[in-house]
Amino acid sequence: GLGDVYKRQELGKPVAVQKDHEMQKLYFFDRYTGITGLLRENEEFQWLMLDIEGKDIEFVKYDGKLHVVGYNGLITDIEHPETFGFKGRESFASGRGYIWSRALPLLKKAVFLGYGPDTFTYIFPQNDIAGKLNYGAIWVIIGKPHNWYLQVALGSGILSLVFLLCFILWFIIKSMKLLAARSHQRNNGGNSEERVFLCAALSAVIGYLAAGVFNDSVVAVSPIFWMMLGFGIRMLKISETNAQLNLYGGS
């Protein structure tokens, strides 16, 4: 039959837990009604499996310390990673709020040198069980920051990201100045094809930067971006050369 009602502490508030001694099951109440548990105990350790909305998570307590049964059945310490921002908004942008809140503190050790390309899977706190429960996917491996700027900063360093953005910003400003200067020359011999090509390249670069806020750099897209950026810089050079020829009456 059902046995005693136990109480656990969660943020200083009691949580009622009822135990079925015969089946060794735990039943939670209030807002935790949908959670059930299966408990096994002996002299060496205690094992608890919780069923949370169809997702199983296992805990083991031994030597007075609580551990989680992680990937491949390995007993792992529960992480309590540093977070920054997005508290209560972990589900922002399809879960990106959770990823960014755990990834931003990692930048403190990536000012001059990053962790290396494609190392996000290893540096991200994968055993943040409480955070992933809020995220809604306990055993998902977070392998990408889903943000191009974070990807660059963590991979090769914040300084690398600053230099990269300065280079791209130089191209954007120079292109806009040239397009503005050429706009009044449309009826005075200005080369409309140059403006069209440069405007296309500039739009592609700005579009990629905007998409980079929510997406990573991937092989299917990034080569096109770099080609368009290189094409745009070449068009700048051609436009400047033609402007000088027109200025000095060359042909």
C-alpha cells in the first residue's frame, strides 16, 4: 500500500512525495503531479529514476553525493554551470536562449585564443541536467551555439571576431559611400552595372550577417558568403579605378 509522505526541499519550499513501499514508486503532488519515480536502495547506494513527461532520468546517490546516470550509462557529476541572461526565457528562439545563456560565460576564457574550431560540443556544459529539463530535451547533445558570432569568438577568440567584423564593416561602409556617391551620376555617365553588382554583393553580406544572429556557419552557405564578399571587394576596386579614369579623362 501507499506509505508515508516525504518532503523534499525545492528553493526553500516543501515538495510532497508519497511512496508506494510495495512497488517502490514515488508520486509527486501539486505542480509536479505528472512526475513519477522508481526508487531502489541498498546499503551502498540509492538509485532513483524519474519519469518526466515521458523522459527518463536516472540519479544515483553514494558516498553522500548525488550523481546522474549520463550518456552511455556513465555515472556523472551534476553540473551547475555559470549562466548569463535569458533567465526564464530559455525557450527563446527555439531554445537558443538556453544555449546562449550557457555559452556566453565561456567567452571569458576565449579573449585572445579560442577553444579551437568545432570544439563547442566539448566545452558546453552537457551535464547541466536542471537546465536541460527547462530546455525540454534532457539528453540532447548541444553541438552548436546557433549563433555565428559566438561560433567565431569561441572557436578562434573574441579578438579574432573583432578583426573579422572590422573588416566586414569596412566593406559595408565603403560600399555604401560609393553607392551614395554614384547615385547622382546615374544620368551622367555612371556605370549602372557596377552599382547593381555591388549592391547585390552588399545585400548578400548584410543578409548573411543578419542570419548569423540565429544560425551557425555551415559548409553549404559560408563559401557563397565569402565569394560574395570577395566579389564585392573586387567591384569596389573596379569602381574606384573607373572613377579615377573618369576624373582624369582617361578611357
